[in-house]
Amino acid sequence: MRIGWALSGIAAAAIAVPAIAALVEKKPPYFASINAKAAFMRTGPSRIYPVSWKYQRQGLPVKVIENYKEKGGGAFWRKIEDPGGTQGWMQANLLSDQRTAMVMGDIAELRDSPRFAGKVNWRAEPGVIGRVSKCGDGWCYLDVTGRGGFVEVSHLWGVDPTETIE
């Protein structure tokens, strides 16, 4: 009997933790990614504002530049900027803290180590998106559907050049 109560208490706590975490807002600016297959950018922070863009690229990196909470217990909104520089408002639940980056400029070489002398494992064209980890000293590890390597930060949009990610 006690085990059942203990397990139900643990389950209730597990459910409450994400809800509490959602109330904690990061201070902009910071990078995030689109977490929905389809996400609308609006001209203002509410559904009453017109849609300016429809994004259909899950994982697209965005820069959050402002937070807003609708009055009266309404939705949380984020003013974002996409890789092309377009700005607008998106509901916070359409975004993820999962860090992604987009290859910009020329073809990026994904190397086996964070140095120019590292062996080139893969190459990624501009517009390719991957998950980002292990950033520092001007390099980030970029994973594109299981094929990864270290890329110079100057080839990526979605990471601050001086940022360190463990």
C-alpha cells in the first residue's frame, strides 16, 4: 500500500516539474529551435494578430529576442528572428530549447576534431540544419541525422561566436 502511494507521489512530482520549468523564462537574447511541423509567425504577441509566415521546417534555429505573457493567464509568446533576419511573434510552446544550427555561406566541412588539420568526415551545403553540441573556441559539433563533425562557428547560424556549449 505504501509503495503505491509513494509511486503516485513520484508520478505527480514528475508531471509538475515540466510545468514549473515552463514558468521559468530565459532572458533574451538566446537561441532555440522550432519544435512543430508547422508554426505560424505573427505580427504581434496574440492569436488576434495576422500570420506573417508559416514555417514548415521543424528544427529550424531561431533567435529569441523578447518574451511576452498575455494578460489574464494567456499564452506565452516569443519575439523571434529567423536565419533570414525576419522577425515576428510565435507561441512559446512551438519552440524548443534543443539547439540546432543552419549552415550559412559556403559548404561547411565537418571535421573529426575542432581544428583545421582535422580530417574532413562530411560536407554540408548551405541551408542544412543539424543539432549542435560541444561548442567552444570557434568550433561546434554539428550532427546532421547521425553524420557529424566539428564545424567552424563562422559557418553556422544559431550559435553565438563566443558561446560555449558543454
